[in-house]
Amino acid sequence: MKKKLKKSEKKRLKIFKTIDRLKNKITAKEKKLSNINIKIADIEKKVAEKKARKLAKKQASESLSLNN
């Protein structure tokens, strides 16, 4: 009986260790994804700023050409 209990306890511990390892892998992947999302958001922000600058420049040049 004691042997069976020891064996089942070992299996239980092994399962817990595997679950912990998998949880660690998941959190690592989530961190990596969040870093990628931050980089994407930064790039999108830069692109939007460039478009805004181009639009402002275009509108400024149009208003100058209309005045002359």
C-alpha cells in the first residue's frame, strides 16, 4: 500500500512539474508577443505621423498656391 502511495505521489509531482514548465513557456511566449505588439504599435504611430506631416505639407503648399 505504501508503495502505491509513493508511486502515485511521484506521478502527481511529475505532473505538477510539467504543468509549471508549460505555464512558464506560455508566460514567456506572452511576453514575447507583448513586445512584438509594442513594436508594431510604435511603427504604426510613426507611419501615422509621417502621413499627417505629408498631409499638412500638401495643404500648406495648396494654400500658398491659391494665395498667389
